[in-house]
Amino acid sequence: MAVFDAYCELEGALAGTVLLDEPMARHTSFHIGGPAALFIECASIADLSRSLTVILEHGLSWTVVGKGTNLLVADAGFNGAVLTLGAEFKRFNFPEEEHEESLLVAGGGVILSNLVQSTFKSGYSGLEFAVGIPGTLGGAVYMNAGSAQEWIGAIVESVTVFQQNGGLKRYERDDLPWRYRCSGIPLGEIVLECELRVKQGNPGSIRPKMEASLKRRRRNQPLSQPNAGSIFKNPRDDVSAGGLIDKLGLKGFQVGGARVSEMHANFIVNKGSATAADVLAIIKKIRERVEEEYGYELQPEIRFIGFS
């Protein structure tokens, strides 16, 4: 009843859309997941503020998703509200005047791959390492996404977030404890906008770096199959989670419709009929085997929604 009451209050009151029982398999790169009781696209800060006010008044759980590229949603779905950022948060602007180093201002809902390509075409460098990384800028900043050598936190100048109480907060880069796969932005704060430091660059030198990075990803990662990116964080800087899993001979290990990728052992792919339970069973198996053999307790890099 609380869900339906919240839906009735929000439907027609927002610029964005409000859906009941929306299948999350439509919104995750895994193509897995049961329905979200409420699915809300917030087209503006006003939408976001109104949505959270109603959600909290009705005592509903909530979470924010971008493009769903690092999510595993339970087969039973999520008995709460899923928020996603719409039109107002998908804008980005390059500096009007050219300088050797400038600030690129972009919304949290911007698709990272679009931003990377536009940065290159505008003659700026700084985002080459992110070519091929899926998802939104907000998600990338929140988890400090990147490669083993470079990550987005290194070029962030500031981050503006929306807090649960409806307030906006701006973090300067040094306000946050950036670390491996973590920005330090508190849970429950929503990345609305970022300033990124970019430099004037020579397209002739930027393009080869981007092409080499994308070629490496295509060669080593199962980009043509539904997946959620790297499943586990590396346990140490000099120890690869994928390498440990590979040494255990678990490439190709399958439960139901989910399988450990033969291309990269730290990826689980959906062969077409995978359930969240299948993926969870593989994750459990890998964690047990790695701890038994090597003593490392692997920590997930993906987010879990709808699990108790």
C-alpha cells in the first residue's frame, strides 16, 4: 500500500517518469533482476527532492542506479524505489575559452563513453583511460572507476552531491579520501555534477592511446556478452583477483545460465538464461575457493540490490 500511495503522489507530479513493478533486467548490463516496486526517472533536482520526500514519508527503501553496469539485482526484485537521473543531469559543457588546462563540467547522469568521445573530438585529453568503461559519470566517480594504472578520481576537481535531507553539498577533490575503487562519498549521497580537469591535447596523439586501451579491453574482456564488469576487487595492489580465479581453473565454471568468462576470470557472463541466484552461487564458490587456497577474502566490486 505504501508503494502505491507513493506512486499516486508522484505520478503526474514530476517531469520525469514513474513506473510500478518495473523489471530491473531492462536496466542492468547483466540483463538480470526482478521488478523494482517503484522506478523513478528524476529529470531535475526538483524531481529528485520531491521523490525522496515522498519515499521517506512512506518509509520506503531506496537506491540510485546509473546504467546498471555494476549491479546484481535479486530475482525477487527490490521492494522499494529505484531512482535514476534524467535530462537535467545528462548535460556537459566544455570551457568557452581555450586554456592549456581547463575544467569540464558534466552531470552525474552523463554516459561516460559519450563524454570520453566528446572530450577527444573537442581536442582535450585526460579521459583516454576511460574509453570502453561503461556506465554513467556519477557511478564512475562514486566508485573511482578506472584501469589498474589510472582512475577518474585523479582528474576530479569537485563533486556536487544531493543529500537525503534535500541539501546540496560540494566536495573539493581533497575533501574526499580517494582510494582503490572508492571515492569516499558517503552512502546515500547522489552525485549530481562533477568538474574534471582536462588539458588541450593533440588528437593525433590522443587517438592512438584510446585505440590501444579499447583494443586491450576488447581482447581481454567479454564485452559482447551481458556482464557486470569486474566482480571482485583486487585483494592487493600486486595481486589480481582474476589471476587467482584463473589459477584455480575456474574459467568456464557454470551454474545455470551464468558462467565465469573464458576471456577474463573476474567476469561472470549471462549466457542468456542466468538468474541472480546462478550468479550468486558462482560468487560464493569463487570466494570459498580463493580463501581456501590463497587466504584472501575477496570483496565484491559490484553492488547488490534486493538481497537480504
